[in-house]
Amino acid sequence: MRIPIAMCHGTSRRRQPPLDAQHLEGHFRIAAELGFQSISYDDLARWRAGEGTLPQRPIMFDFDHPAASIRHEILPLMEGYGFAGNLFVHTAPLTKAYPTGEWMTWGEIRELMEAGWHIGSHMHNHFKMSYLAQHDPSGALIRQQFERCDALLKANLGVVSKDFAYTSTTWSRVAEEEVKKRYRFGRLWIIGTHYETDEGPVRFAELSGVTGPDEADGGPPHGARYITRETDAYRLPSMELEYLIYEADAFRRYLEGALAP
């Protein structure tokens, strides 16, 4: 089984046409028409452990950052198609006086949870993992970020975080070792072919252990874009909706690739 996993940071106007609610609804409609059903990291963990089953056509929808548009624009759309998402929270915006309306409140994140959403960690500040590892090879700075994020999630949501999403397209061996000590999954982010690491640029294909050349669309081999039973639990992929699968046809091909024998 190949599980497609799409992610974004809420609605965005960084490109034209924008990744707005209308654009995202088109993607949700395609997934529903193809018979996909959303799953959480709890579902994924049970399946990989051989303790549970998945829908015939599972899909994961991930969202990084507590952006207000996720609650007010995306949640209603997804509910209309019977989908629920996985939200990875970096907690710094929830402790400061940011511009009104930019970020969710703790109460709004609880509303996502009540709608069946899964909550994971994304550090406290949104630092690059390779940067932290280079400045502190002991891992102490990374641990501090994890600890503060998780403490705030527990205090404000009652969540004991089990899963982590890396920040940006950065990775380090130090960070991965710290992730392994604390979480059951570590999720990466695909927007191109390479990752920034504490050892220099590395192909995503190499990180994921998938052989073959990168694809013509500017991304890694197709086999590196899906979750399987064999995928490293601390190097899970996710496909950014603003990049390689932004266009409806590209998103459809990505989902159909999960169905190919």
C-alpha cells in the first residue's frame, strides 16, 4: 500500500493563482471522487504495527503552523468531504501578541481536535534543524525547543505529543536522534529534490533510501513521495500543495500513483 500525504501551511497568496479556499476545495474534491479517506498518525501507527487496518484508499492531509485560515476556511471545506487533518503546531505564535487574525487561538485548535484532527509538534520557534545542530552538536538547543513546545501543547490542549514535523527543508543527524528519543514519527517536507543538512545538501531520495533519478517535475523519484510500511518512521515524506502538486492535474496524478499496482 502507498499512502499519499499532502501538506500546506493554510491558505496562501505567495503564488498566483493563490492557494486559497477555492483552490484547495478542488483538491479535496478530487480526493473524494477517487474514493480516498483521511487518516491520522494514530491510524498510521496502528497499521504499521500490524494492529489495525486502513481504508482501502487512505490519504493524509497535514498542516504546519497554527494559521487561522486552517480553522476558518479549511476545516469547513474538509468536513464537507468527510476529511480530517493533522496539525503540527509551532507554539511561539500562541504566546505572543501577533497581528489579530493571523493565528488560531488555543480554543480554535481545540475545535479542530473536537472535529477529529490530530495534533503534533513543530518545535517552539521555527528554527532550521541544521542551524541548531551546527550551533549545538550536543542537541541541547533542539531538546529545549521540543520540551517547550510539548509543555505548551500539554498545558493548553491536554495533548501529549507523539509526532513531529521538521521545519523547512532542513535535517540533521543530531536532530533525528533527538526526534527518535521523544516521538514515534518524524515527517519531512518535499518541495524539490534536495534537503539542507548539517552535512551539506543531500538529495531527498538519499534521505528516504529510494533509488533512481529525480523526476522531470523537479521533485524526487515517485517512490519517495508516498508512505509505505517500509518507509523510515523518522523520515516520512509529505508533498507540499503549493509546489509539485499545486495544479489539479498534478494532484490527481499523485493520488492515482498511489493506486497503481
